[in-house]
Amino acid sequence: MKPVLVVRFARTEGPGHFATFLAGHGIEWKLVALDEGDPVPASSAPYSGLGFMGGPMSANDELAWTQPALALMRDAVRRGVPVVGHCLGGQMLARALGGTVSRNPVREIGWVPVRVEDNATADTWFGDIEGFAAFQWHEDAFAVPPGGERILTGRHCPNQAYVVDGRHLGMQCHVEMTAEMIETWCRIGVSDIGESFGKSPAVQDAPTIRALMPENLPPLTAAASRLYARWIEGLRR
């Protein structure tokens, strides 16, 4: 099988459990680190799938890699190469496919309950999972792009995940989190938390985030594995 391409926008927002899952299933993956100046590939043809991670920038920012990344996503969709986007990656995919990205009414940081939608597509991707506490760290949100179907929703940010063409998955939440990533984000994200704690009902402080990790991380990882298992079914051989 061709390798999966993993596109990283920021050093602290690597593939986490996504990489662990791929390796555990014997799937080779290749990292393109845009934060280190790696160029965006011009074509998705050499890859079985594309994974786009999160980042602190806005999907509406016009950075050096923005248009090449959007073009790569559109190329993959045209070729039927599965794409999965996490937070910024999900926003970028929505934008690439004609959706919009705008400021969410409130910032979400920490563990926020989400609910699986009651539709056949959601059943295909989540199985018997009805909901879980997702890990969030964002202030923007996407509109579900044309042709997409929402499969996950939340109280403070309704569009939490969508599927296009049965193979492309865009998510607002971070299902890829590991304990190490959460600890790092809590340490470096002090200003983000400080700006919104007490002002948004969906922002937790770092001690609360850490305290809830033993309870919430295993179900989150289980949900991620369920999504990734469905996603890899479409990888191009």
C-alpha cells in the first residue's frame, strides 16, 4: 500500500494517536512538516490517504502553504484519495470544498461533550458510540461543505464532524490527543485559557483538564480508533 501523508501545521500539534493507529495497523506514513518549511506535495497520487492535523492559525489566513494545501485537498477528493482533517485540518478541508470558516460564538478549550448524529452515515462511522467528551481547543468553526453530512454535534459548536463522499472526514474536535499532547497544550496554552476562562461556558482551566484526563481520554481514544478504522477502509491501494 502507498503511504499515508500526514501534514503538520505546528510542531506541538503532531499526529498523536493517529500515527499510533496507523503504525499499529501496519500502514506506513510520511510526515510533511509545514512548520519546518517542508513543501506541500503537488499531487495526492503517491499516497493512499492524507491526514491534516491542527494548528493555532486560522483556516482563513493566507500563508505560504494555504493555497497549495487547499489544492492538495481538492486533488485528493477528485482522485478519491481519503482525507481526514483534525480541527484546523477539518476547517481547511471544509474551505477547500466550498464551505466557510468563521468565528464560533464561544471558544472551546478542554473536555466538551459531543453527540453522534442520528443518521446512517454517522452509524457507519461511529457504530454503537452515541457520544463522548471530545477534546477541544478552537475559536473558529466550519460550515459543513456542500455535499457533506454532519455526523457529530455539540451544544456550543454544532458542526463537530462531517463526511463527504463516504470517505473524507473533517473534524472540529481533536480525537488524536495523547496524554503527552494534553500536558504540553496545557503548559503552552496558558494565555489562551486565561483570555476565555470564566467568559465561555466551554473553557476549562488546566487543572480541570488534567484532572478529567483519566476519565475522558480512554473513551476519546476509542472513538478515534473507531473513526480511523472506518477511514482506512477507503485507503487507495
